Amino acid sequence: MGHRELRGRRLRGSPAIRRLIGETRLSAERLVLPLFVEPGDRIRQPIRSMPGVFRTSVDELVRDGVGAHELGLGGVILFGIPAAQAKDEQGTEAWADDGIVQRAVRALKSEIPELLVITDVCLCEYTSHGHCGVVHEGQILNDETCRLLARVAVSHASAGADIIAPSDMMDLRVGVIRDALDASAFVQTPIMSYSAKYASAFYGPFRDAALSTPSFGDRAGYQMDPGNAEEALREVRADLEEGADIVMVKPALAYLDVIRRVKEETGAPVAAYHVSGEYSAIMAAIERGWLEESAMREALTSIRRAGADVIISYWAREFARGS
């Protein structure tokens, strides 16, 4: 037989053939929907900078949870926004037994026990200064913050959270949280750590949603430099050694290379957060007719192709409805 030139189009000739040999599959059960919950009743407040995303009260959150479960999504991740007067220097509302996330978890688990509920563990939404940890003379105290994060994690697990997700980027916090969970009989509660969380410009709309903009300075002292990839691998390996069960890269689209390296070099389950700015930029272009809606699906597929096992996305419901 003589040499045959490649005819790649033979395998692109029909939808059936393209489905048959497709390499990357993105399905609803890989997607996690972020939900923002605040005190009150019958509240569904649109977030101006995030089309289609809302801050809701617990009763409305349960409706969203039911919808997520019916669509076959992998789960939801909760972000709590306490009443303004409840915020203080240490963020004590974050671990209150009747805190907003704790109440939301109980309500979701009561109504839809099968729904996977992940809780974000951080202090930024709960502190009066908006930073992710305890502040002393303008500095964020690492070890003191870790001890408070452990209290938050245990309170979430006690309320019924299935997975604990610390997002603060304090050093050693995964080990401190793991020890606290184990000591409180939550040995089987996994930790999904925000391991490589960059100091990104793509978080802007989220801060509108969570009302968590720092009152001074920025978070570059504890979140990562966007130019660093080797550092991301060091952070990921440290979290795995401390007991993380899933590691996360955040943001996703601007860090596909990091997602790929983390997956290839560790083999650990990898989550990626398709963050608010990435979502809102595409949504704005879609609303103006500059992009087709399929651009969002393409973006999510690229995150999966890079190696993410779990994708947190504000577009999870829309993907599931169209899949």
C-alpha cells in the first residue's frame, strides 16, 4: 500500500460521526452552581454585573437547589452574605450556629438530601474590613486566621455540608481544618481546597455579589501572582500533603495551562472555578450580539479539556438545560 494523505474531514462529516469520536465530554454532573444567600424572606436580588445571577434568601435558595438537582448538576457551592450589622473585625458570624450558610445548608439538606452541598470557607464576607483573615496593624495574621477558619469548617460540617472548600489562601489552613474536622467526628468530610488562587482582576463582579471588597489594600499578599505557575504546583502539593481531597485552580480560563499541569503532575481530582469576570465578559458579549451563546459552552469545554474534573460555573444551569 502506498502512502495515504490524512483526510481528517472523513471523521467530521456528520454529527453522528463527530459524537462517536469526540475526545472531550462535558456533562452536567461535572458542573457545580455557585449560590449567594443572605438573610430575609422571598428575596431574589439581581446582581447588576452578573446577568442571570442573584442574591437570594434561604427560601429562594432552596428553590434553586431543587432546580439544580432536577437538572442533574454535580452540586452547589454556597456563599453567605450576612447582615451588614453582623460583620465585625474577626468575622464571628461565619461560624455562628444560626449563621446564614448554616441555615441554608440545613434547609437544602432537609428539602433535597441527595443534593451535594459544598460550602465556601472564608472570612471576607463576614469581616468589617473585607479581608480574608484577622487583621493586626494592617497585616493579615496567618495562624490566627487558620484557627478561625477551622471553626467555620466544623460549623458547616455540623450543619450538613458535604464538602468543605477553604478559599482564603492562608498557609497551612488545610491541615488545621483537617485536624479540626477529624477531632469533631467529620473524618469522612472531604476538603476541596482553593489551592492555586490567583490575585486576579476577574473577581470584580463577585465582589459586587458577595459585598466583600476590602476596605483597604488588596489581597496580593495572600493570593498568588498571575505570572507564577511553579508556585501553583508548590501550593497544590502542600495542600495535598496537608489532607486536601480535591484541589482547585481559580480563575479557570486565564489559567488553563496551570489546570493542565496540576492534573498531569499530581493526578489528584482537580476543580476549576470559571469566575465571575470570565462569565460576565462572555455574557456581555452575548447580550450585545458580539458572540453566540455557544461561546460559553466552548469556554467550559476548554476548562474540561485542560484537565478539570469539576467546574464551578454560573452558567451551569444553562448548560444543563441545553445538553
